[in-house]
Amino acid sequence: MRLVAILFLIAGFAYDTAHAFQECNGNPHVRVMWEKQIIEVDGTFFQMKKEKLSKKTGRLVGHDMVFVHNGAGSDTLIRHRVSTSYNCVAGEGNVGLKQADVQGYQANPLIEDNSPPADATITGSRSSAASGKGHGGGKHK
């Protein structure tokens, strides 16, 4: 019984531990928790997907937004096709995740591209190769 109580106490202390985050003042206000892969935008928490771009740069993607950290002190949020630059500062503490309603991860939708496909024969909506347009199937004299 004592062992169970001790485990609950340890779990409670672990839950209240401080987390590193970036505070980005601006409009919208952004707070980024890289370890948890969570971004807070104007008080709403979003679960994101972390992607490493290089040794010093990374980004969080999801919910139709991208937050890019480039390691040189300047960060960028791209949301609703609008880019906002920030000079974020590092912080540590409990930033309200206990009470937060974190929106589950949602992948960014693919950008609609109306350009023709690289290989028109894949879609079947184009002319065949024998029509004389590309693919070496032209008319011979």
C-alpha cells in the first residue's frame, strides 16, 4: 500500500515539472513547447508534429499552420497563409498545460495544385501517347 502511495506522489511531482518553452510576443501571441510538440496561439493549444530541418532549425506543423525556428533568434509562424515573424525568448515553467484543452494533431491539408501531372498517363484524363503529343508516339512519315 505504501508503495502505491509513493508511486502516486512521484507521478504527481513529475506531472508538475517545469517544461522549457519559447514565449513569442506579437499578434497573435505564441508560446511553443518543443518537447511536448505543442503550440499555443492566443490561448488555444494545438498538438503539432515536430520536424527537424537541420542541426539548428526545426518546425512544428499541423492545424493548417507551420512554426519555424531557425536558430538565429528569428522564428516564423505561417497561419492562414499569413507569415508573422517573432523574436522569441526561452522560458521554463508550467505554462498551463494541466487545465488546457489541447486540440489533437491534425495534418495540414495538401495545397491544391491545378498544374498538369508530371506523367499524364497516370490519371488517364489526358491524350494517349499515340496521339502524337509527347512520349515518343508521334506520327511517322
